[in-house]
Amino acid sequence: MTSRTVTLLDVARAAGVSKSTVSDALQGSGRVAEATRDRVRAVAEELGYRPNSAARRLRRASTGAVGLHLPATATRLDYYMNLAFGAVERAQEDGLDMVLLAPSGAAGGRIASRVDGLLVIDPEAGDSAVPGLLDAGVPVVTGERYLGPSAGPSAAVVCDNAASLTALLDHVTERGARRPAVLAPSGSSAWATALRATARSWGLAHGVEVALRTVPFTATPAEAEETTRALLTADPAVDAVICAPDGSAPGVLRAATALGREVGTLGGGGGTGGSNGTGGGTPPEPGTIAQSGTPPEPGTIARSGPGLLVAACVDGPATRGAEPPVTAVDLRPAAYGRTCAELLCDILADRAAPDTVRRHAWSLETRASTGSPG
């Protein structure tokens, strides 16, 4: 059947089912047995069936555009800009324009008249715009799961955020840290919720009390610096700080410098720490201060003190360009945006069911801030 376009009727005849069953099976709708759905999709793939996009757009009164909803306060962050560029690039490959929606959202009916589908990234359960978007009457793909109530099915692209923070905590522990701290994001997104829960569960599983501090979802370097200074002053036994918000790591580094904590080593602040992160000696026991008595007053710089390991949950220019460069989780935002847009395109083209969940991989980039070679 390579000499002409393969139709739904061709697939139906080859699969031994009706044309309507083929349509329902490929769209993920109707009451079709899972075995039948799988058989129809296999036959369609074998025959090289491709939906008629022009006819599909006429049936759905297509606009030829899809919408992108980002967290209200996140548009200034490098992570979301890279994600958006990736999504735009992928949507254009299917001939679709990308419309950036206003942070406040809009009524579902109005949105549905303007776009064929929606990407809703890091949806907050407390965001009043999200329920209307999820129930707008068009296919929706969320970047991370929505933890609030939803009336309609939505597809999702998810990362294993618990595993990424676990990898960071394991890494700083392997480098010698005994009292880690996590600056976790506030809010009700799946990412923020997973990081806070993982910090607690990891501590319980390892018999270690993780110093958990909550900072704004989009904490600035100044906010991260203030929180870190207060944390290290009140709890000087902390020997590793993992900060979550994108771009906030330089604030942690500034706080460490102000308090005389040498980043990248757990030895005393004398520049003698080796690349293995032990500083040529033994890390201080929890509750003790190595080589110095009491922490310095805010605003002063200590002459010597215990070292500090620093890592981040989101990689980017702020972590790569810091001094020292900061160990971080590379969430590959441009690729993530592409994956989200690809899933939405597949749903619109009847290549995927409207409740499909796909996974996106991250990687751990170890650098000098944890005593690791860059």
C-alpha cells in the first residue's frame, strides 16, 4: 500500500474491525478493549497510516496553534526560556504556532477557540488558572503532573525529581558531608512537593537529619544568600547546601565566603583541601566546628572555618559560570520542552492517547563545588 495514502478503512480491513473502532483506538477514545487497541495501532504502524492533517483540522475547526502556560513568576528564569524555545521548535516541525498564554490564564472556552491544544508547565495546585486550562475542551499535556483536582484527562511528561535530589544527597555524602541542608522550593507543584518530601525521606532512610529550609519557588541569589547565612550561622555543623531554585546558587556561594566557609572542601579554610573533598583530614563531626570556635558575626569574613559542599537542583549559566563551578542536575530544559510539544503533537495527530505519560531523563553534572573534577 505504498503507492497511495493509507486510509482508516485500509487499517480497519487489515485489523478486521470497523472504521469507527480504528478511529477510537487511535484516538484513545471510546470503549475499545486494550488488546484490540494494541492490534489496531500495530496494524496502522505496519501499513504506514498517517492521519490526514488537513481533514483533521477541518473536523476540529483547527487554529493551527497550541498554547504554552508557564508558572506566573517563572518567565524570567533561564530554565523556562530554554524549555519554551525547545517546545516552539518542535511544534513548528508539525506546522503549529506556539502562543504564550498570559500568566493569569483565561476562561477555558476562550482558550479552546484560539488553540488546538495546551502545554501547561509545572502546574501549581494553587494556581487558579490551571483548572480552567485543563478543562478547556482541547488536548492538554502537563510538564510534570498536576496535583490538584482535574475534570478531564491530560497527558504528561515527567522527570524523576525524587531520584535527582537523592542523587545529589548521595553525592555530597560520598564526598564526606555528614550534615546536609536543602533549600527547597515552596509551592504546590509536583517538582517542589517531591523535593521537600525527598529531603525528609532520604534523611529518615539514612539516619541523618537533613536541615530543610523553604525558599520561594523563584528565589533570587539574594534570597538564597540570606537564607544560607542564617542557616550556617544557626547551624554551623551543616557541611553541604543543596539549593533548588534556578539561578540561586551564587547566593549560597556568597554566604559561604562571607562566613569563611571554603567551598569544595570539608577541611579547614586554609586552601589545603584536596580534590577528594576531605581537605586532607576528617570531616567535622555533626555539631562541631572544625578549626574555628564560634561562627562570625553577620557581615564579617572568618579567617578560617570548616569547608562546605554546594550543589544545585537545576543546572544553568549561574551554576556553570560560578566560582567555583557548582555541581548540579541538568534537567535538559530544551529537550524537555521538545518532548512536551512532541507528545501534544502526537495526540493532535492521533499518534498517542490523550492520557499518555512519557518520561524525561536528567543527568548529574559534578563540579568543583563538591570537590569533584570539572
